[in-house]
Amino acid sequence: MKITVIGTGYVGLVTGTCFAESGNDVVCQDIDRNKIEQLCQGIVPIYEPGLEELIERNTRAGRLRFTTDIAEATRHGELIFIAVGTPQSDDGSADLSNLWAVVDALAEHADAPKTVVIKSTVPVGTNARVDARFREKARVPVEVVSNPEFMKEGAAVEDFTKPDRVVVGVRSEEAADKLRELYAPFLRTDRPFLVMSPESAEMTKYVANALLSTKISFINEMANLCERLGADINDVRRGIGHDQRIGFAFLFPGAGYGGSCFPKDVRALAALARQVGVPPRILEAVDAVNEHQKQVLFGKIWAHFDGKLSGKRIAVWGLAFKPRTDDVREAPSLVLIKQLLDHGVEVHAHDPEAMANARRVLGDRVTYHEDLYEALRDADALAIVTEWNQFRLPDFERMKSLMRGHVIFDGRNLYEPAKLKQLGFRYYSIGRTPV
């Protein structure tokens, strides 16, 4: 099939590349000229495991091309995927200005019947509004389909090529058949292809992210309670996770969730609920608990040093909001680091992939280290904010020899408290008694 993907962020770039990998003729379009020039030169502007190799292979084979020309991109695709950002507005709702700009451009340049597939996360009812806009402005028939994405940053290629399910919201069986054929190579293990109304598909995306966010905020609140009561949240997690009604997924306590999806989608769904007169009590609580959780590590640091932070040197391991990505949007690390800097702390940071993006936010107020151990030199303490695998089994004796103070604030519960105590560290984690 001839496929066009509008937008080359995480979703658009992975979507276009994976469709090319399955044999389709794909053009990816973006208004960011610098990004497109980089992609044409083989430079991938985001870090996503496995993506660079796929892009190189498919561009070399001629199945994947990049352009800034929206007219060319529109004419190319019989299926046109919209994968532009829908950032948070000041009132918490989704900002659809990027989407509407694309819709108007497609309506202007479409010269043959098209199927437009909304991949972006959009409020319920957007599909119907886009359909009405095309009926008003396009000179040719345009069918609008909703096809939400369920990819995790850091595992996006795997999630796309081996999905749990594919959800499509359509108004005709013909449109469903086109998407079924397109996704068939990725559904060979009989994963479901779920056909529903556009409104249900739009809602499915928001509900999925809101429920996962709820699980994270719930376990974080229980972790804070465990600390006060002398219980161990890891024992509690195991005690409930073996219940098949609950499971273990997204029940790992930590320093709060971040990223480009969960925070804004929870707030957007809450804003949508308020618009239609449904009080979003749980959604508001989920967001409030998460924002509080981002303060927890700083609170532990403040208490340990009795508020005397000025002049201290603290190392921070982990800047990305999660491992296997370079994304720092809404990252708990940024909240912690800004608080430390505001209190006169000298911050030395390491992250395997996200330091360039963190520098764009924090500037040179932070010292960045390519080597995780160098970040520890003469540090009064270490704060761990992202659970990169290379942090799980470090050389603790080397750490002790480098650090001035043997204190670890672990926002991801990577280590066993008893072992850290035996090694001579003062160790603070989430939902467990300090040792």
C-alpha cells in the first residue's frame, strides 16, 4: 500500500518505519525542516531501541522517504496517518491546533479519495469533527478512521510489530477491511483486531492510559503509607500481585510517572469529563498523587541533611522519565534537580541517553558525566531517579571510594536494604524503612 504519515515524533516515526518494514511504500512528512534533513541523512532525532536500524534498511530499500512537502505527501498516500502532537493546553485539555492545521492542508491537497487515520491521541468526538471538516473543505471523498496507538517509549518497535491488540474506530466495513489488511502482518499470532465506533476508539486510548496511571499512583500512595506503618511495599506488592484480578504490571512504587502521555492524557480526560458535567474525582486524585510523589525524594534528602543543603554535592543517576528512552518530558528527575539547585546544591548527573535533552531544560547549572561513576566523585549523596539496567548491579566498593558521603536515595527500589546496610551505606528507598 501507499502510506503517508504526517508527523515524525515517536509515534509517527515508528509507525511509518514499521509499515515500510512490512513492504509498504511510505512517505513521512513533517514541518520541521531540520528534523527531515537529519532523517534524510540517516540521523535519527530520537532514541528508540531498534529504530535506527529499521530506518536505515527501509530507506536504503526505497520503501521509506521523508519530506516537508505536505502536497507531495498528501498525493502519495491512499492511507494517510496523522501522528502530530496534541500537547496540554493551559486548562488541561488537549491542544488540537497541530491536528487542525494538518486536516486543512490535507483537504486542500487531496486529489483522489483518501482514508485519513487519526493516530494522535485526541478527545472523544474529534473524529466526527474532522469528518465534518473534510466534508466541508475537501474536493474528494475522505473517510476518517480512528486508530489509537498503545506503544511504550523504549519498546515502541516491539509494541508496534507485536501488539496486544489493534483498535480501529470506523464508520464503514470497507475502511475496517483496509486497516485489517494493513495490520495483518503484525497479527499473525491471532492478537485481536478490534473494530468499534470512532468515539469508542478515542475513549479506549484515554481510558487505557488513565487506568495505568491510576495503578502507579495507587501503589505510590500505598508505599508512602507503608513507610509510616513499618510495612515493606515490596512484600505488599508481592502479596497482592499474585491475585489474578490484580497482577503485577504497573505496581512498582517509585518517584512518580512522567513522559509525554500519562500526565497530559489524565488531565485531558479530566478536562473532557468536566466539560460534559461528570466530576473526574479519581482522575484528579491520580494526577495530584503523582505530582506529590515527584516531591518525595527531595523530602527524604531534606530530612536527612536537616535542611542544610547549601554547598552539598549530590549525584543524580537517571534523567529520562523511564529507561530505554531519551525523553525528559514531565520527568521526576527534573523536579528533583530544580529543587536541589534552588537550595544551593551542586548537582552532578548521568544518564545513558537523556543528557542532551536534559541540558536543553536545565542548561549548564548541572554538571553532566558520560561515566556514571565519575558523577559520584566527592558526592555527599546519590539520588537514583530512573531504573536503567546498568544501575542495578554497580560496583558498590568503587562507589564508596569515590563518594564523600555514603548515602543513597533510591527512587526506584533497585537494591535490597539489608545488603546496602551491610555494605556501609545509609539507604533510603520508596515504601520501605530506611537503613
